[in-house]
Amino acid sequence: MNLSFFDQFTSPCFLGIPLILLSTLFPALLIPAPGNRWLTNRLSTLQLWMFHLITKQLMIPLNKKGHKWALILTSLMLLLLSINLLGLLPYTFTPTTQLSMNMALAFPLWLATLLTGLRNQPSASLGHLLPEGTPTPLIPALIMIETTSLLIRPLALAVRLTANLTAGHLLIQLISTATITLLPIMPAVSILSTSILLLLTILEVAVAMIQAYVFVLLLSLYLQENI
């Protein structure tokens, strides 16, 4: 029984085809066909409004030099948002519950922000490792602490996203299993569990959106420190 709770983190297959590949095609269906007009219908208007809102929120912490990263950060935000929400559909799984995928997203982008700072302003980037006014005896220890905190940033990004999504999915699995088990024994408790499951599902949708935003927002803050 304990092993079955983690079966949801493996991609189900149909005729040898992972169903997550089919589900990732759904957002492409929402892309409007090219036409002679900028805004063809209400859907394209809503999409442009959402893209503008996301880009605006991500660019607030950055100065004009950081606006070059707008396309990368917005695309990453939409990618994480789509994957997190598609993972809530039946017979799919959430790829962002895998630490390896989150590390593959976090580490290169964090390294790019770090190398950008070392190339453009090496003194200021290295100056973050030693705050001004530090007592002389504390300098070696503080440099080691700041260096460690700098190096674990990509790991913290990946673990935060993985842990939050995994915990929510496991909780949904536990409550849904309890609801089905209690239905023939205690119907009233089962109905109460169903209502709790519905509220938890709504909360998980919000968590999926918030975690995607937090992941990209922290990357933009790391970028702001180095430009």
C-alpha cells in the first residue's frame, strides 16, 4: 500500500506512449492560428493579457539591463505553469516532482546569472561574499558561509519546487484513498472527506501556480544581484 502511493510519480503509458507527452500537446491547441489581425478573438486577447501580466511582474525587480532576460524568464514561467497544472489531470504525472528535472532547470540558469555578474562586475559580485564592516576575526568563517549559501541556491530552488508539489500530490492521494475506503463503511465521513478533497484540489491548483511564479521570481532576484 505504501508503494502504491508513489506510483503516481511514474508516467503512465498507453500502447507504449507516455501519456504526459500527449497532455503536453494540449496547451499548443490554445495557440491561435496566424491571421491578418493582431487580436482574432477573446482567447488571444486573454492570452496576450496574461503574457503581459506575467512579464510585468517578473521585470519589476530588474533594471533595464535585466529586461534582456524577459523572453527566457517568461517562457520558463509558462513552461512550469503548464507542467504543474497538467500534472493534476488524471492519468498523467507531474515532471516537476522529479528533482533531476528541477535541477536541470535551476542549475544552468543560476550559473548563467552568476557568470553574468562575474563578467560584467566582478568586484561587486565577489563583494556579496563579505559584507562591509565585518570584524576581521569573522572574515574567513563569513566567506565560507556566504559561499555555501551561494552554491546551494540552485539546490534550494529545485528542492522547494519538488517538495511542495510532491507533498500536495501525496496528500490528495491519501485523502482520495480514505474517501473510497470509507464510502461503504461510513458514508457521512466519506462525504466530508470528499468536500475536503475538493478544497485540497483547489489549493493544489493555487500551489502549482504560486510555485512556478516563486521559482522564476527568485531567479530574477538572483539576476538583479549580478547586473
